[in-house]
Amino acid sequence: MAEPVRRCAGCGRRAPQRELLRFVARDGELVPAPVAGARDAPGRGAYTCPRLACFERAQAQRGFARALRQGVKVDPALARLYT
């Protein structure tokens, strides 16, 4: 069975879902999906490569809002996930 492929909200690169970090919107705020059960977090997801540059680009160019199809508040502290 083929593995799901997703697109990075920052750089646009297509990659297997397991290689990307997933985010979801909760009450208008961007939150990371649980690492262990990323596919179990309900709702539409936005993905980024595991590089800080991709997160910052998605934040600056509204990539998260576009992927989630809603406006979201992005906490800059989420950048700590990339270190």
C-alpha cells in the first residue's frame, strides 16, 4: 500500500507524511498535532518540513491559513519544535 504524500506549507515540497510535522487549528490558533498519533488529530492539517525556514516561510506567507482554509494565529514559540 502506498504511503500518503503531503505538501509543505512553507516550501511546497511533496514528501511522505511521516517526514513532515503536522499542525491543526484549534479555536483559531495553530497547534502541533500529537507526534505519536499525528493521523489521529481530527480536522484539516497543515504540514511543514522539519526545517525552521519552512515554518517561518509558511508563517510569513500565510501558508498555514491557506492549507487550513481559515485564518489562524501562529504563536512564534512554535519555532521551538524545529530545534
